[in-house]
Amino acid sequence: MSADSLERLQKFLAKAGVGSRRKAEALIEEGRVLVNGQVAKLGQKVDPSLDHVFLDNKRMRVPDAPKVILILHKPSGYTCTRSDRHARKTIFDLLPKNFRDDSSLHCAGRLDRDSQGLVVITNDGDLTFALTHPSQKVLKHYRVVVDKAFPFEMVGKMIQGVQDEGEHLKAEAVLPHPGKPRELEITLNHGKKREIRRLLKRLGFQVIELERFKIGKLGIQGLRPGSTKRLSEAEKRLLLS
């Protein structure tokens, strides 16, 4: 159970349809609410996915929220987590107001603070699994600028991979830019923490710029930095193809 998944019991009851939070508080004070078989206390927190909440012997559940799939053009300098108390700027600050405080939304495949580009924000757990689990093999495409010319003979080393901190880091494909010797396109089908930066560092290069410009067949074209777009079902299929 994580702190992010907990919410006040009266808020949960209100979302489950008992009425206002004030009414929910009254029901708790009357001893009519049980959590995991124990009489609930005012101010108690619950995890809706784990705890069993009953009102007058009736199990209370929050109706499934409509599926939301947003893409965001993340600027550099923003983190992809809500829970980092030290982060001054998070991607959730960039969302439209009607989504900004929706705790069910999460980032399906993070970028580090210094990177930019395409991120998916959703409440669809199945989509998150499809985008982030290595077994699903959804390709992510990155534009990378390094600190010096990248020789073609390094391509094979990146695809073969290196060991770093007990992990095998590798790229699926690497394409040096024909006219820009420090720029290359890198494709991954997984997402270990800071993988591209760590892989290139092991090979003697420092990453100057890193942008994810495409996931599956869905690109970032036309989406300005800091802006978001809600995806259609057809666009969702592009993500997974």
C-alpha cells in the first residue's frame, strides 16, 4: 500500500454515492461504516483497491471512472511523478484544470527531469502495462544529441549492450544522423531508469539533449511543449502498434 493510493474515508464514501462528505462524516460518527470488519473512525484513510468498506452491511464501491488517455509534450525541467515533494515542477501542473487534481491519472512510462518529449498520462491500467512491460515490445523512439561526434562503429556496441549497476542496457536500433555527427535516433522496447543516458555514458558519451518523439506509431508532431491532447480510440491503437 503506497501513500499515493490512500484517501480519506469520507471522500471515498462521497465518491461511492452516499452523498456529501459531511453526510459521510455523520455516517462514520454513527458507527454505521466498517472497514475490513472494524468500525471506522473519522479521519481514517483507506486504499480503495485493497480495503473493504461497508455501510449498513452493504459493500461500497466507487464506480469505474471513464478511461482517460492524454499525451503531453513534456518540457525539460519537469518531473513525471506526483509524489516527489522536492520537485518544483511536475507534468501534472501542465494538465488542463479538469484533470490536474485527478489522483487516478498517472504517467505510463516516465521521462527524467532533464528529458523532453512525448509522455502518456492515463487512468487505464491495462494501457500502462502494455506501454511499459518489456514483454509487450512497444517501441519508443528518441532523438539524442551527445557531446561529441558519434562514430558508426558504436552502433553495434549499443545494440549488443553493456552491464551497468547489475542491469543489461541495450538499444533495439540506433541510427546516426547523416548530416549531424552528434545526433542520433535511438529505439527502445523497454524503459529502464535513465537507460539511454547510462548506456551512452558507459560508452564514453554525455547526453546533451534527449527527446522522445514517438511511441509505437504515434508521434509528437504538432503538439507544442507543455501542451496536452486527449486521444481517440484510433490514436490509442497507434500507440500500441
